[in-house]
Amino acid sequence: MKIGILLSGCGVYDGAEIQETVLTMLAIKESGHDYVCISIDKPQHHVINHLNGEVMNESRNMLVEAARIARGEIKNIMETGPAELDALVIPGGFGSAKNFTKWAFSGPDGEILPEVKLFLVNLVNVGKPICALCVSPVVLAKALEGSIFHANLTLGSDKETSPYDIPGFNEGIEKVGATATMKTVREVLVDTKNKIVSAPCYMMDATIVEIRNNIKAAIAETIMLV
């Protein structure tokens, strides 16, 4: 089985969340399957200094940056199709809300990259499972906006500590046609009808061990949907 990992760059504040990505790779391989990393040959929205959170005066490319995590083994989304994959995972990181979509700036009214939308809709159309981690359910919600598919997604829970506005995110994904469900970092949500798995990961205050367990459970559920 080959599972795609869709990356928006490299680094939590301007690309893909590195720990979530690496733990996804590990969980897939531990399950006895293979992964292929995929990204987009376009500039990031901006580059963030991860020491102080400030915007840097430079430009970086999503595909080039994501290749850092993939150790150079990565495919351009334009050269990858649903037929090549059994499932797809989208790790979190602000790149999902800044690069794949403009959710970080315009909320649910923000645009989504056309190639990302097409790729995800095509996967759902042919029944290939998608696993969205952390903030990445917003990407899936935007991709399916206006379609016949209405995903059930989780971005976390307001019953436990989170650095983010979980109710606000829930309101946003429901505005574009998805259903929001509260889940803690110890839980995953499985939308069996649409073959979609989502898990809160670093949307909640959590240790790397909790993140590891959350991702491992999400990957296991995704594989069961294949």
C-alpha cells in the first residue's frame, strides 16, 4: 500500500509541521506500508523566523522546503494522481492555512490553491481515504466546498486546553459545508461515509508522545478505510 503525504513546506509557522510529518512517516512504515511525499512547486506565502516569530525578507518554495523533510524524495503534485495512491495524509502546520489556503488571513472565505482542491476532490471522488491532521481539516473543508461531499471533521475540543480558537475554527468549516465534531488529542474522528479521518494533534496543548499516539491511531483508521 502506498500512502501520500501532502506537504505545504517545512516548519510549523510557515509550512508543514515537522514533528507531525515525521511521526506520520513512522506510523505508515510501522504499519508495513510505504509513503510518498508530495508538494506544490509554488512560493510560500512568507517565511517565518522560528526563533522569534518574525517575518523574514526572503522567499521560499514549498516543494523545495518540503524536500528537506522528505530527504529529497518528493513528487510534484502536478505529476501525481489518485491512481498512484491508496490514501493521503495532510499533516498540520500553518502552511495549510497560509500556503494551501488563505484561511489564516481570510478565514473560511480564503481561497484554496486550485491544484490542491482538484487533487483532494479527485481522491474523494474515487473513494481514496484522506487523513487530515491538526489544522489541515480546513484544507479539506475548502476543497469540498460547494460539492456533494459534506465531511465530518475535527479540529480539537474546547473542553481541554488549546492555543487556538476551536469554536471559531468549527464555525468556519461549517460555513463552507462541513460538520464540526469535538475530539481531544486522545481521539480521532472517522467519517466512514466519505472515508475521511481527522485528528487534533497540535491543535491541542499536547506532548510529542500524545501527538505520536494520536497520529498512530489516525493512520491505523485510515488504513482500515482503504
